[in-house]
Amino acid sequence: MPNLPSAERPVTDIPAAEPEQALAHFQRLLAYETDCWDVHTALAAGHPGFVVLDVRSPAAFTAGHLPGAASLPHRRITEHSLAAHPADTLFVVYCSGPHCNGADRAAVALARLGRRVKKMIGGVTGWQDEGFELTSEPG
């Protein structure tokens, strides 16, 4: 490989992590995130093992949301709003898309309350990019 200036080697200029470090990193990442395809597959199976929370505004939820999702805007996540769910419930949160941090805010709120949570990366944008339909049926 020719000795190119750093600006022309943006991928290799910083060495890749050792395989053991990469394994630990990506395993941790999967503990925090899931994707639209996996959520869709689990929902289609009928017993996903998690509760999907749409953490956008009520108006955005009404305009279209994931089938089976419950509306709970991230600012309204409290112990009281979660009281109907057992303490070991896994929540999967989503917002509008990669340009929105509402799912991250919701995940922080849930974790602060001692609740298990994963973020669905991509949000509504990712869901639709995968070709999945939204619904306007009540959650």
C-alpha cells in the first residue's frame, strides 16, 4: 500500500480494535439496541417477550405507529405510568428516526426507574425503510 496522507486513509488511519475488544463492544451494543427487522419478526410471531413503546408525541402516534405499540411520550415515563407492567418487563422504545433522540431519552428514563430497555434503531423511518406498514389503530 502506498504511503498516502492521513486524509486519504480515513478507515485505516486509526487501527481497528483487537477481536476480543470488538466482540465485547458489539455484544454490549446488542444488549442496548435491536433493529426494525427483529422487532417486526418478534411481533409477527405473536409473543414477542417485550412491550413496544412509541415515545413520540400523541399526535405523531395517532398519525401512524408500529402495530401493537403503546403511546408513552418519553417525558411522561414515570413509575406510575409503568405500574401496569411487571418489574421485569423488557421495553423496546422508538421515536421518529435516527435524527431524533426521543428513544434515547426514553431509555434513560426507563433505566433510571430500574426497568429493562432496548432502543429500536431507525425508529419509524427505519421501520418504513424496511417496507413495514404503520397503523393508526389505537395501541
